[in-house]
Amino acid sequence: MAKKTIEDIDVRGKRVLLRVDYNVPLTENREVADDKRITASFPTVQYLIDNDAKLIICSHLGRPDGEVKEEFSLAPVARRLAELLPGVKVAMAPDCIGPETQAMAAALGEGEILLLENLRFHKGEEKNDPAFAKELASLADVYVSDAFGTVHRAHASTVGVAQYLPAVAGFLIGKELGIMGKALETPERP
């Protein structure tokens, strides 16, 4: 199950769109209750930072059904991400597409992070709308898939953007593919 990973491409100075699974539980005070999904992405995130990528992270949170709903904002995730990565500039985009988000992505410096607002605030995400996928892809030079919990869904941020950008797997996806490949190729027998 050999797939290209981030180690197979040069990310230095490139804007990298990283799809992660930051669908985390929040407390009543809108704080991250469990950050395991965030920290699971850190091998990939740290590799990209260490290799001077300009990191644009995208995820969904909950099921807002294509509408902007404050309780599903990724702002608490951005705050937690900044706490967990001291010394790394983490900015929060007001949306996942649009002129302001485009400008923020264009202004990113090497080793900096821009977290996009919830992908599912747009109906085009779950419908794998080509126009939405193309606009999302226009933010970056390379696409990295590292959201193992969502790769089976044909959404704009998992399938659509890969039609417009060079696409590779992150370390979390690579690890899971390795485990599955081993189980399929040399299964342990009772």
C-alpha cells in the first residue's frame, strides 16, 4: 500500500493545505475538552513547520449542515493549537474560502499556520462541489491528506482538492496505511 507522503515532495516555501480531523469535543465554555485528535496530527504538522512550509490547516467540527453556526466554529481549536505549539504563529481565518482568507494564506510566512474556519459551514464541502474544491485548492501549492477519520468520505476537502493540487499523505495516514497493508499482506493467523 505504498503511497506518496510528505517526505516524497519538497515543501520548503510552499503553501501546504493540510486536511486534518480536528472534530474534537468542546466544553460548555467553548474550550477543547480532549485534544487527542489535534496532537495526533503533530508529527505531520511539525515536519511541515521544520521544513519551512506555509501551513494552511483545514478541518470540520460537528454537523452545521452548510450553515455558519458559532457553536461549530474552530476558534477554540485555534486557541488550543497555539497553546500546544508555543513559538509558532497560529492565525485563524474568518472562513475557509473568500478574499480575506486568500489574503491571509498569501501572507503566510514559512513555518506559520493558518487554521481555516469550519469546512462544513459551506454546503459544497459535503457535496464535493467542484467550484468549492477549486477555491479551497487555490489557497495552496500542495495538498496533504492526514485526516484518517474522514478520508473515506467523498468531500471537497478530501477528494475534490486532490483534483487541483499535487496530493500526498501525511504521517498519520501513512501509519494507518502501513498497519492495514501489513494486516492484508501478512495477516497474523490464530
